[in-house]
Amino acid sequence: MAEPKAVRRDLYPGYDVLAKRDGPSWNAQTRAVIDERLAIGPGTHRFFTDAEFETLRAICARIVPQPPGEPDRIPVAALIDDRLHRGERDGYRDARMPPEDEAWRRGLRALDAEALAAHGLRFHLLDEAAQDALLAAASRGELAQAAWGGMPCDLFFGQRLVDDCVRAYYAHPAAWSEIGWGGPASPRGYVRMDFDRRDPWEAAEAKPGREEEARQANLRVGRM
């Protein structure tokens, strides 16, 4: 019998960070940056080829899985593509790794090569269990197809797959609503810095049995 899936609890019911868009919490520069991110659709790609993007989307779905029925609520793959297309880079890298552009292209080709060698299918066509097994092997440094070209698969997994996917996910306003963050506090700023205190315009976390109280508080917060 299959294990029952864990239910994700809504810690900040009623909270939508985008309700702050035109209020005093955000300045014009913040609004412009967020509008650009929101304009990126899940299928948008200008850096990766169609085949590379198929593989990337499948990987993102395993690294940062999203709620059932909402696989592209946050378009992680498209956000990574946009970052690379715009030439945004970390500014540093491990000497054993190629530059980010090449690391991503080589790593995606290598994961497809590993999938073909093990299962006769490209990565995005595998079932979730097979995809997870390949990614776990990469994290342990156990993949060795020639397509890696000497790039350590465990570094690719940690420094590019995990790091870039997580950063893209939490750069999106939908993730901010999920964790109760109000976005860049400019020009407002944070005032109440003491432990377990929040500014009146910050989201209220729902305590067990007090979800409706938090919902009402967050509906008010969204207008601040």
C-alpha cells in the first residue's frame, strides 16, 4: 500500500504579498523588478534549447516539487533560464567547475545521457522514482558517463541544481506568500527586531486552532 502523502499546512492563511504592490511597503524599483518576474511564463526560455529546457523542467520538479495540480505555480526553470539569458552570474566558482553557462548545458546533457544508458529514455520521460534515483546518484558523485566531460556530478548537483533551483523558487512572490515574507522592506524597513515580535504589516503565522484569527490578520496586513 502506498504511503499517504503529507498534507502541506498553510502557515499564513489569507496572506498574499502581492496585495502590497501599490501600498507603502514597496517602492517603484521593487514593483518594477517583481513585475518582470511575474511576466516570465513557465514555458519561457531564451538561453536553453527546447531539449535542454525539457530536462531542466523535469529536474526542477524533483528538486523543488510544488503542490499537486500546480506544477508551474512558480516557474523555476524559466526563472533560471532568464537569469542565464540576462548574463547574471555568481561572480565566483569552484575551480573544478566550468563557467555557469557551460556547467548547466553539460550537466543537462549528462543527465540525459545517464537516463538513456540506464533506462533507454531521456530524463524528462522517466518516472519520478527513476528521476530521483539518478539525482541521488549525482549527489553522491556516482555518475560517470563521458558527457560529464570531467565535471564532478556531485558539484553540479549541489552548486547548480540545488542552489539555483532553490534561489529561483524563493525569488518569486508566490514563495514569499508561502513563508509569510513581505518582500524587500523599502522604503518602510523593519522596526520590531525583538525575538518573536512582528511589525504590524508583517504576516501572522497561524497557530494550531487559531487559523481563522491569522487569516483575518493577514487580510488586513495585505492592504498595508
